[in-house]
Amino acid sequence: MTRLSVEMLAADTVEPITSAGHAQLGIAVLAGIAVIVLLITQFKLHAFLSLTLGSLALGAIAGAPLDKVITSFSAGLGTTVAGVGVLIALGAILGKMLADSGGADQIVDTILARAKGRSMPWAMVLIASVIGLPLFFEVGVVLLIPVVLMVAKRGNYSLMRIGIPALAGLSVMHGLVPPHPGPLVAIDAVGANLGVTLALGVLVAIPTVIIAGPVFSRYAARWVDVPAPDRMIPQRVSEDLEKRPGFGATLATILLPVVLMLSKALVDIVIDNPENTVQRVFDVVGSPMIALLASVLVGIFTLLRPAGFGKERVSPLVEKSLAPIAGILLIVGAGGGFKQTLIDTGVGQMVLDISKDWSIPALLLAWLIAVAIRLATGSATVATVSAAGLVAPLAADMSTTHTALLVLAIGAGSLFFSHVNDAGFWMVKEYFGLNVGQTIKTWSVMETIISVVAGGLVLLLSLII
């Protein structure tokens, strides 16, 4: 993960590409974000193009030469894709292997066979959290919704009682726990330690998902009582397979990258000597790329082979898994370009200067900025990468743990109140057969609970550690 841009800015070794005052920079930021919002919401322009145009608008209004704005944007895009592009690709491959081999269905069926009655919402949280570790939120929704609908229909459960815990598990993993793209980009931007962020992210995620999932679902089921729509129950992948991988092997494959990254973090804490051979080995095997690559390679033998996939089917599967992430890579990259434009125009330093006169804690400031961008753009990823760019200078004097908490504060804020400008809002609405009002009372409120609870826990941890 690169810390170059943050370290250079913190050291004041790079002159901003504009000498505009705080007022002009503030107007430029608002205008740039407004352009992105209008293009995404009103003109339905793709987020990649919207972020590109928003970056150019930001630089132009800030008074920076456009050639330097283009250079900043391109550099930010390239650095971001270089940092997280391979990880996104490996995560997509692992997710595709998990789905097509029937491994995901094996985990789901095994847990559900042991869960009855009141324990079912808790089982759904567990399933979604485990399945959601290597998957993008949208992929996780597509994978789990058929299971949610079948469980609700066959077990005569309230759809919200089963669906909200599953959505909460996916959403919390998406916003708080790497190796998801949002947290990874924020870690890259502020120079946080991935292992520490992962450990603290899991610590914050557990109580958050309990409150937003099983607990809140009791109230959501009373507010919105709808049956599972029959038209949205498709055939599951594993129904076409003669055999599928075992539960233990599948679970071990999914958790392998998390275990490797956590092991690296523990070794770094215990040994704390970069020259130590053991620490150097764990620094390699616990790096995100190697951890995910190992999981993918292991998955060929633990997921694909047991499902009857010959070696001739591995390459086509990888190819199919990579095609859908092109848009995600471009959006994440453009978000990084927008972030770098913010930094190079001096906006990041402006936030640092202004915040010195405020009594508001840096973590709360990061959460509020992410909330504002989330409400405006509807994208948790855009909110994360943009907020990370704005508050990155604040991390310069922070400890390792507080820098990790800064990432989590941004991630928590990026999940606040999903509404009509968020693609996830419409996915939930259509899959569950809800109207807009029902979706707001369930999905939108759940996202807000996640954001507020996780943000509060992050602030609490900052007082303890």
C-alpha cells in the first residue's frame, strides 16, 4: 500500500497546484461534489465519468491549471488501481469460485440445518458475514437473496426478520472489514496498518451487526410485513451440480486470507522488529495480495476440484469473474483520482488547518464528511475514497491504532442512510418486492443504524486505546 501522497503532504514537501484561499477551495469542493451528485442522480451518468468531470470542475474552480489537474487525477487513479486493483480482481475470482462450485450453498445449507425458530435471524447474520468476507456487496446480495427468500417462504418466516440480518451482515463487512475495496482504499489513502484495521474492524463489526441485524429486524418485521415474492426465487447454482465441496474445506478457504492477515498483525505486534526473519516471512504471506492469491490457489483444490471442475474449466471461470469488475475498478480508480485532486489543490491541507481551530474530534469529523458525501452521491465507495482524501492529512500525527480507527470512522460514515440515489436501495427494493416507503423504513433505517452504532463504537475505542 502506498503512503507516498499522504507522507509528502504531511511533510509539506509538495506545493499545492493552486494558491487559492480557504474560501475559494471550500467553494471548489462543494462545486466538485455538486457536479458529481447532479451527474449521477439527475443525468444518470456513470460514476466513473461523473467523478472524472467532478475532479476537473474542482480543479478549475480552485484556480489550478487544467493540465496539472489532469496529471493529479491520472496519478491518483493509477496509484489507487495499483494499490487495490489486484485485490479486487482476486476477490472477484474467489467469489466466483465460491458461487459456481456450490461452496456458498454448502455453508448456507449446513448452518440452516442447525438453526430453527428464533435462532434463524442469527444464523442469517452468520451466513452473510462469512459469505460477505470475500464478496462485493452487490455480489453477496445476488448470492444470498435466493436463500433468504426460500428460507422465509419454506419456514413461514417474516421476510424482514430473515432478510434484514442477512443485509446487515453484508453491509457491515462491506463498510468496515478489508479486503473490501472501500476500506482498502481508505487504508491506502491515510497510510493505516491493514492488519490492525482488520482486527479493529472485526471488533466494531460484531456488536454493530447484532444491533442492526437480529435486534432491528424485530421492529422492521412489524413495520413492514410482506411475503417473499415468488418471482424472485431463481434456481440455485448447486442444484445443477452432482457434488459440491465440503463445509469445512469451504469455510477454511474463505477464512484463509483473513487468518493470514491477522497473523501478520499479531506477529508485527509481538516481535516488532522489521529485521526479524519470522516477521519478514509473515509480512509477505500476510500481505493482502499474497493472502488472497493463496486463497484463490487453495480454492482450486478445495472448491473447484470437489465440485467436478476440471482444469479446462478454471480459466473460463476466472475470465467470467473478471469481466463484471471493470466498472468497479474504474469507479474506485476515479475515486482515487478525485482524492488526489483534492489533496494536490490543497483541500486536504485546508481541512487540516481549519480542524485545528475546531473542538470536534478528528474521527467525528471524518465520519461527518463521509456521511455528507454518502447522502449526496449515494455511493459508499465514492464517500469512502473522497472522505479519505479530505482527512488524510489528519493521520500524519496519529498512532497506528488511531489511524486504523480513522479508516473505520470513514467506513461507518459511508454507510449512512442509503436512499434513492444508491443502487443498493433499488436492489433491495426489487428483490424483496417493496415500495419506496417500505424500503426506507427497513433498508435505509438499517444502514443508518449501522453507521451510527459503528461510528459510536469507533469513538469509544479511541478513548480506550
